[in-house]
Amino acid sequence: MSPRLLAPCSACFLVLTKTQRYVAQHVPDWEAASRRFVQPARDLGSRAAGWVRYYREAVRERHPSTVVDGLASLVEHEQVHFAKMIASLMPILNMLTAADLGPLLSPDAADTSDRRRLTSMAECIDRAQVVYLGLDALSDAMVGSAIGSILVADLAAVAGDRYNYGVGLSPVNVFIDEAAEVVNDPFIQLLNKGRGAGLRLVVATQTFADFAARTGSEAKARQVLGNINTLIALRLLDAETQQYVTDSLPKVRLRSVTRAQGSSTSATNPLLYSGSVREQLAEEAGELFPPALLGQLPNLHYLARLAGGRVVKGRLPILVSPRTDDDQRHPTAPGAPSPRRSDPPAARGRADPDPHARRRAPPRPPDAVRPRA
């Protein structure tokens, strides 16, 4: 009994083309052998069903394929149930194939009019190229997140190939800004096992809640952050993120000294006087860096927990271009800092004949008061 395909025509076309291509690669005389299965078919669904039946009866025993089996079992679902399965997937696929995104993400190698070079993550890594991807998630968060997740999954596949078969691998640096937009299971696998494939990831996000909202659970968010060796925190205003950062720091022993003095006299005999002096040393465990101080860090100041347990409080330097002789002659030139009112005259371009004259001048005496006649 031949299988009955109940999926839409697009799925039937995918099964038809994939099965036909796979059979052509493994069966020499496939056209004659498949004629009795495919020739009676009159529509696309019947032809796809004929190819599935031919694969299962004549090809699968010698050349099994999990891809063809998966496609065949997928499209044999009841149509209403199949539509429910892909209801959330179809809008994203339509967005990813609309307008210019279709030929950009799925280019046609046979299209000679498209002069853009086809490439892949593996090829870019092999050639030591720099790839910059702007997802424009601010304009369309759904499409940007979908493309980013696809690229991260592709990078995870490349990392798996390098891990299994790579020899003498050169390091690959991956920088992901707003990482919560693209986090998924392959992303977690990259953080967990990417180092063995020579991948070094630098991820940036705003708060701990970004990962929790994206992954759907706090445990998943902690799994993401738990695979990060080095943590650098700038000013943080979210209390939960502040607590997470400081919880990862070691505790310290805090010592405190309490001093007390007292005196007393007798109510009946004031000459009976007594005094006491007490000093107490206490030690307790405390925070190395209080969480609330993370919200008060100045600009470019950071708290870092480096690999190996080292903790650093530092400040990023502000890089400015060095001043040239022309900038000193023309301080108002574009790019030159404007002189401040508190600068000495020489710094504002005016020469002072004697810069120490004011300092040596005696103070002005107070005005004399004439006596009244």
C-alpha cells in the first residue's frame, strides 16, 4: 500500500526533489527502475508518494537515508495536524525568504546574473577572514533574532567539524553584542565546548533577566552564564544582576574594633570614683564588593572576575589623538579641545610677559578711613 501524503504541496515538492536527487546519486539505472512507481501519478502529491514508495521498497535497504526517512514521515501527517505543527514556523520562513533576504540567505549557485561570491562560515574561518554581521534587531527583532540564531547554529556545526577532524587549529574570535537576542541551544554548546574547537567567545548583554526571558527559565540563564570564565561588569542598575555578579566573588574576612569607655561615682560618697576602658576585636565574613556599589560605578569603571579567580577593579582608558604642533598654534582647530576659562593665558594662545608678576605683587591694602573733622 502506497503512503498517502497529506502535507501541503510545498512539502510534497521538497520530498520529491530530495528523494529523486538522493536516488540518482546511489542507483545507476534509477529512471527505468522508478518508472513503474512514478509514471501512474497524475499530480504532485501522487508523484511524491510514488518516489517515497520506490525509496522504501528498492533503495532504503542498501542505501538508507535519515533525511529522506524524516521528510517522508513528516509529510505523512494529517494535514490539519501538520498545519498546527508549522503554524509558528511559517511566518518566520516567509519573512526570511521575502524581498532581498531570500537570495541573500539562500542564493542560487546556477544564477549567473548574481555576481556575489557564495561563502559559508567554514570558508571564512579557513581563509582567516573578518565577518561583520549587522542584524538590525531594533527595526525587526523577530527577523534579526532568527537570522542570528541560524548563524550561531551554523557556527556550532563548524565548531563540531573542527573539534572532530581539525588539526593545528588557529583560534577564532567571536564577538556577540546583545547576546540575549540570539541565545539558543547551539549557543550554549558553543560556550560549553567551543574552546576545544579553538573558538573564543565574547558576549555582551544588559541584565541577567535578558537571558532568563529569552530562554524561558532562570536555570537556563544560569547555564549560559555559568559557561563564561571571565566576567566584566560595568555600571549595573538591575538588583538581580548586581547580586549575581557579587555572588560569584570570594568572601573576605572583615575585622572591626569596638572601643568603649565608662565612669561612675557613688551616690552617697562622690569621692568613690571608678572607670573602665574596653576594646573588642570582632571578625566576620563579608562582601568583597557590595552589590549596591555596582550601580554607582563612574563611566568606564568596571569590576572584573578573571579566569583563575583573580578579581580586578579598574578603569578603561580614554583614547585621544595626540596633539600636534599645529593644534597648539591653533587650539580652536577641528578636533582640538577648546580652552577652559581656568587655563592660564599661555594655554589660550596669549603670551604673558611675566607669569609670576601676580604671584609676587603684594596684597592690596585696605582703604584708609578719614577721621571726621
